[in-house]
Amino acid sequence: MAAGGRDYHLHTSLCGHAVGEMEEYLAAAERAGLTEVGFSDHLPQYFLPPDQRNPGLGMGEEELPRYVEKVLRLREAAAPVRLKLGAEADYVPGHEEALARILDRYPFDYVLGSVHYIDGWGFDNPALIDGYSRRDIGRLYEQYFSLLQAAARTGLFDVMAHPDLIKKFGYRPAGDITPLYEVTARIFAEAGVCVEVNTAGLRVPARELYPAPGFLAACRRRGVPVTLGSDAHRPDQVGLGLADALRLVRDSGFGEIASFSGRKMELVKI
């Protein structure tokens, strides 16, 4: 897979809804022929009071420093796969300062920004899927993309993860959403963030990479860089679907993908 062999979206058992230890993910990355990977477990739910945080949806406060320490230790070990320290952070309006304080404490190489909640509803949680039946899908897409745009504008994130996650369960609006893609791509470009091509969409009812081809094409026209991620929640998902992602990236006109160190981006030819 050469320069395209990067997977910046790996979870571990620490996030509460994945399985496997870091060493297992690294071994899987080596078997898959990847050259660079990054762990990006979910940060503690800083936007909720401590007694309301769900240990199945993110690290505990006490786990975060241990997570960082272990990634840094593994990164120093001689290995054929380069390792980056990342994190996935939810964007929840009104809690930007709390998130900034967490991010400033640790030497992350990159931070994935994601939107998983609309007015407190975890729309990508299978246990809460019935919420779609009570909402207008077109309006829901508008709300989601508005949050995604606001997240990019905060300056807190390097990469916008699975940027059309709202399609996860296959609910699609009746109208043309190209204008949402175009506006969002423009805001991504202005904010200086990357867009993640995430293969998890192939493993859910949407049966499509995140983002949709039309969205990725809009990002390309605006000069928004790309990263790649499998969103692995098990070691056997490391690198899964990256060949499809790389094909879409190339077909969309990209000749480079982004690599990060110390929250500084470098573009690598593919």
C-alpha cells in the first residue's frame, strides 16, 4: 500500500466499546503492511458531569494519562510501523474551553473531531435508532452539518472524522444535499482541517465510505487535505477497507494524504 498505508483511526479496549490491546492492533497493522498508524481512543466525556459519564463511550479521567503514556512508550520501541498519538474528541457546543484544557495537557500528534450528538441524542448509537422515526431527516442532516461546520471552526481539531456519519443507518434525505457538502467543504478549507476518509461506513447499513463521493469531491475542489482511517474497534479491522478508501481518494483527484506529528501536518505523495 506504500505511502497510502496509513490508518489514523484505531480504538482499543480503553474506549469502552472496542476490544483488544494496543500491541494486538500494532501486530495487525504490521501484518496488513501499513507504514504508519495512530491510536485515537475517545477522550473522557468532558461535556458531562463525572457521575453521568458513560464508561462504554470513552475513557475515564484516570485512564487518559495512562493511555498517553502507553502510546508514547510503544512509539519509542523499535517497530516497522510508525506510531502516532491521537485522540477522538466529541464536539458539543458550549464545552470548547473544557476540551481545550484537556488537549493542552498532552503531546498529541493529531486530534480527530467528531459529531455524535444532536441536542443530546446519540444518533449513531444502535440502541437509540428509533429517534430517526421521530425526526425530519432533511432537517436532521442540516443540524448535523451545521454542528460539523461549527466544530471545524473551533480550531480544536486537525481532522474531521467520519464527516457524514449521520448516514450510518441508511437514512437519507429526499432532497439534494450537494449544497451542504459545498458549504462544509468551504468551511473545512477556511478552518485548515483535513477530511477523513473512513472505511467504517462500509461495515454499517450505509454501505458507503465516509464521506460520500460528492462530499469528498467538494473537499478536493476546495483544497482540503485527506487522511485515512479504518475506525477499527477490533484488531482484525485494522486497515480494513483502506484499499477502497485509497481508490476513492485517487479517483477524486488527490495525489497526497496528510501525516501528522506534534499537530503539524505534512503531505505525503500517494
